[in-house]
Amino acid sequence: MEMIKTAKGREALSDRASLSMSERRILILCDGKRSRQEIVSWLGKGALLVMDRLFEQGYLAIARSVPPARPAVATEAPLIAVDSVPEPTGAPLSQFS
């Protein structure tokens, strides 16, 4: 599960006095790309408690994966002007078989 900083978390990072060094470190690493397990492997099991506390206090949120947008699908076939249809060349169709 990936965690991301909330607006409160980003604001707290700009105010150096409001967080401990371990809280700052975890907020910086929680960018929505790294899993909790990855961060714990780097910082130790104590990081889980800090992450949980930051989550409860509103500094962190669970990253929600958003499915990629689908391309727009045309509902109608485009109209072709009669003038743009090429004239027959005179070669019989059986020649191209």
C-alpha cells in the first residue's frame, strides 16, 4: 500500500519546527510510489508506528490508483463526401485477386 502526503503534510514539511526528524523523513519518502514495506525496509519497523501516527493525524493518506483515462470512442461513423470517393481506374477487380 502506497502512502502520499496530504496538504497538511506538505505544509508541515515547509515548517521545520512542527515535525521530528523521523516524521519528516517518512513524509518525504511517502510520495505515492513507495510502499509501506519498502519504507520500513529502509528505516526499520519503528517507521510503521510513525506512519500510522502521521496517517491518524492527517499528514498522510492512502494513495488511490486511478485507472488511465480511456480514449474517446466515436459514436457515429464519419461521413464521406461523394466528391472524395476516387473514380474507378478501369482495371477489373478480378485482376487484384
